[in-house]
Amino acid sequence: MLFALSIFMIFESQRLLAFAQQYDNITVKEKNAVDKLSAVRPVIGPTKFDRVKKIYWEKVKPAYFERVGYYAEDWPGDTGSLRSIEKYGQYMTAVVPFAYRVDKYGNLSGQLTGNLLRAANEKRLNVLVLVHNFNNNGFDRQLISAVLNDSKARNNLIENILKLIREKTLAGVNIDFENISPSERNKFNDFLKRLKDKLRAEGYLLTVSVPAKTWDNKQDAWSGGFDYRFIGSVADRVMLMTYDEHWFGGSPGPIASLPWVENVLKFTTSQIPKDKLLLGIGTYGYDWGQKGKGRTVSSSKALQLAKQYGAKIQWDAKAQVPYFYYWTSGEKRTVWFESTQSAALKAQLVKKYDVGGIAVWRLGFEDGAFWETMSTNLTR
């Protein structure tokens, strides 16, 4: 059940409703039912009793950490994420489809496929629709600035998000606005507060994706627009994007070295309530040549490349991640990637810092052992 770490939510009349705030007036029947929901594999869907109220995290602590997967289709007919849900959905608690783009007027374009919704329903997974500012050139700073500075566009966006959630019977939204200017920090806060008020009134969830940082540099071009402390106060969950320590446009290196991830966690847990925080784990890597930009490879593709070219996969003792070299067309190439082994070490950080769970980018890129390993490592 999604977000059971701080709030137990259920579907009633096919819609997610907020619980009441007191534990004392829960009946024995209700208490027993909620206890069953805190099993390693959570149950989602209509309950057998008529009334359940909000139970404080301190009162009922579930036996598992949340495991959220990002769903994406990179091209028409891309079924990688769908197959992942169908095969491994029993290990997940929710799915977040990277599906809708906002325009400067606050309109949304995109779609949620019937196959995705069917698969999520069959696996009893909550669905949080992701709204983003990504285009062919990356995350559009000017676009999101236009929305945040236009009250009509901002309000239109909020209403469109609510309409989408209602029509598709979703659990809530994931706001993934990236490359926000530091000068828009307060306006982004204001937008989130307004959106949260509207969502809360109807029992829906607000989750926000934030870039990784080890201190609050308000002038940083990439992360300065994100006020961790404020976002943590309004969001129901915060997805921490602890990946791309090295990226395809830079020099080769770890996607997410373990010491770097831990340093990010140390700072983040001082700003955001731990139970709201989901640690981002990548299931990909980058393949760099000697010239030009690198290219993205899935974790499973990285293993295939190593086998294809007879490359020896090495282990960086400091970064605690794998890498290898191979030669093709007379060029030496370098691959750093996230493996199930390195991801398991990050799962141990989830337990060490007692945060809410993980958010995996992205479904369909992982190798066959990934989800069972995560499930094993993310029980209390």
C-alpha cells in the first residue's frame, strides 16, 4: 500500500480518501484490518470494512519500505516498463508514469495507456501521474518560469491536474519540474502550496521530485530553485533524484557513488521528514566514447555489452559501483552503471537512515534479480 509509512490510505468508492486523525476511535475490527495491511506485500483496494481512519505513523509502523517504480515509454510501442510491472509488480507499491507535459498556459498533453492502468490494477498498485516540463531539448526552464509567473496558467494547471486525477481514478500526482531557476524558488513553493491545498481537499496525494544536493546553495543553477525544507512540509512524499552524479554530457564516472548518495542523504534528512523521503535508485548507466557525449544504457544492456565484447566487469571499491571498458570500431569505450549489487548497498542506506523507501528510475531497465533483491533488502 503506497505511503503507508506515515499515512494509511484506502480506496473508498473507488477514490483515495484521507483518513481521520485520531487513533483512539478505531474499532478492533478496523485495527486488525490495518495490521494486515502492514505485511511485507501490502494490499491495495476496497477494504472489507466501511470506515477506516488515519492512523499515526508512530502508532502503526509497517513491515516494509515503499518501492515505487517510474514508468516510461521512450518510443511508440516501447513495452519495457509495462513488462516490468507485469513480471515484478508484486514487489512494488506504486507506479509513476512519466506521462504529461505542461505548456505555458497550464494545459497538459500526454496519455495514460489502458495497458498501464490494467497492469497496475492487476498488481494492486497505486498510480501517481507525473507532470513534467521536458521537451526535446531537455527540461525547459523558460516554460516553467512562464507558468509560475502567470497566475492564470498556474491555476489552470492545478485544475487540469485535479481533473486528470479524478477522470483516471488515480492516487495523486508527482511534480517533476526540473531546471527551475533559483529566482523562481518562492514561486515554486507558492505553486506547491496551492496545489497541495486543492489535492488535500479531495484526498489526493502530492509528491515532488527534487535534485540531489549536499547543502542548500540558493544560487546553484540546477538545484537552487528547490527549497527542501518547504517542499518537505507540503508534499506527502519527496522523490530524491540521487543519480547522474556523472552524466552523459560530462566525463565518465559513477552514476551514483555510495559515498555521494550518503552525503546527499545526510543533508536531505536534516531538511525533509524521513518518512516522506524516497531514495532515488537508477537502473541504468552511461556508455562513453573517447569523443563526444555518452549514451544511456540500461543495467541489463550494460551486462549484455560486457558479455558481447568479452569485457571484464570491475568493481570500484570507493564508489561501490561496477564499470568496464571495451573496444569497438577502434575506439575504447567506458561504461559505468548501476547493478543489482550496487543498488542493494543503497537499499541498506534506506534502512540506515530510516527513510520511507525507494523510487526507481526506470522500470524496464533493471536486470532480472533487481526487484526480488530490493524486496529482500527493504523489510524492517
